[in-house]
Amino acid sequence: MSGQDTFDHALNAIAAGRIVVIAGDRLRGGDIDLMVAARHVTPEAVNFMARHGRGLICLAVTPERAARLGLTLVNPGTARQTGRPFARSIEAASGVSTGISAADRAHTVAVAIAENASAADIHSPGHVFPLIAQAGGVLVRPSAVEASIDLARMAGAGDAAVICSIMRDDGEMARIDDIGDLVEEHGLAIANIGILIARLEAERV
């Protein structure tokens, strides 16, 4: 498939609630991420990310949603960020046990993205790591955080996403050439941030 066809395949997968790979993060040296729209997250999706991604499982949210949840950046600005704009970790205020299981983390995500969710619905610290995207998305900040939200929106799958960076078996961060077997085995579609940016820029013309 061409790059455009591959991208469209990824959008269809996101709309259907499947996990995709995000590639092309310009702020994290080529790190790649697993992504699923937050509205479609399941314990099985969280478990897949924990098993095959191995990085932190994070919830990417808009600034507006972060404000409703009472979340702010741990390190405002960019000087002390790691390429991930972290807020404090969260847990659902009810309906979880230890919080770390795949089911508990999926529940926490569901609570956090509920239409009327507020700060009263979550506790901190927890086992889900919110990331606060910049307003303007990838056209302002070309990273997987903003891309995941833009992709969810473009796929008609809400405005929040769960992402997890992918590590190799040796513990180093994976690059797209490292995950051919994973992509093939699980039929993962790949969404490239460069194509996403081009699409969004074309829509503005």
C-alpha cells in the first residue's frame, strides 16, 4: 500500500476500536507508540500494550478535558519535559481494586473520559499517566501525544487516546524497522505523523 493508503487503513482501524502504531514523532528521536482511541479501550487493549509496548500506558487528553479533571502539567513549559507532557498519575475514585490490573486501568480511562467527568471522579497518584496535549494538535507540536488525539478525531473516535511507547526485547526503544514481526503477527496498521500533518494542512487551505 502507498503511504496514503496505509494512513487511511490506520484511520479505519482506529474507528473500529483497534490498536495502531504511531510513527514519526519528531520530538522523541523516532520513538514509536501503540495507540487506541480512549473510548474503545478495553482490558485486552491495555494488556496488549503492557505486553508488546512495555512503556508507560498513558492517556492523552485535550487541555479542556485536563482542566475539567483538575489536571495540570507536572513540569510546565518544555525545558524540563521528556517529550511527554505529564500530569500527575490518576486512578478512578471508585470501581478499582489495586488499580494496576488491565481491567482497573481500562476502567480508570473510561471514568476520566466520561462526558461529565470531574476532579471528584479521580484520585492521585494512580496507575494511568495523563498527557496534556497542546491546543492546535500536531500542527503546533508534532508528537505522538497530539497525533493520537488528532487521529482519534479524524477517525470519528472522540478526542482522547491511550498510547504506550514500544520497547525492544533488549530494553532499548524500538524503531519502526524493529517491529515488522509484531505488525505482521497482529495486523497492526501504521499512522505516520508526517502524513497526518499534511492532511490537516490540506484541510486548512
